Amino acid sequence: MTLDERVAAVAAYGFTTRQAAFLTTAMLHAGVCVQRQYAQFAGLANGHATREFFDRLSGQRFATAHACWRQGGRLYHIHHKPLYHAIGEPES
């Protein structure tokens, strides 16, 4: 399965191509990420759009947020099995 096929499969869950590409990359590399990684990947300021994306991930239970810094930073664990199945990594 190519990276483009994986991104398209994740985008089918209602994510933009940019969001799907980030999620695919994160899932292939340990399945954890922080908001500033997405902001850097997408070329965005770490602000409203980034928070909305991660709020959606945790709100729809694609990921779980874990507190990891005193100032309220969060580490997100992407754990939604159908997403992993979509990228050809059902046991990851």
C-alpha cells in the first residue's frame, strides 16, 4: 500500500488531505503526537485550527489526550483501530 493510498483511506473518514497525511505519518511512527507537530507539518500557527483538529480527534475518540506538561500540554495517542486497518496496519 502506497502512502497516497493510505492518506486517501484516512481522508475517507472526513479528514482533509493535510490532516490525513499527518495522521498517517503519526500512526506509522508510534501513534503519538502533540499539537505543535501538526502545526509544523501543516505550516500553521499553533492556534485555533490546530486545537479544532485535536478536539475533533479526541471528541470522536480517534485519539486520547494525556496531560504531559504543567502549562496544559497534551500528548495524543491515536488508537482508533479502523484507522489503522485503513492504512494496512491493523495490528499496530
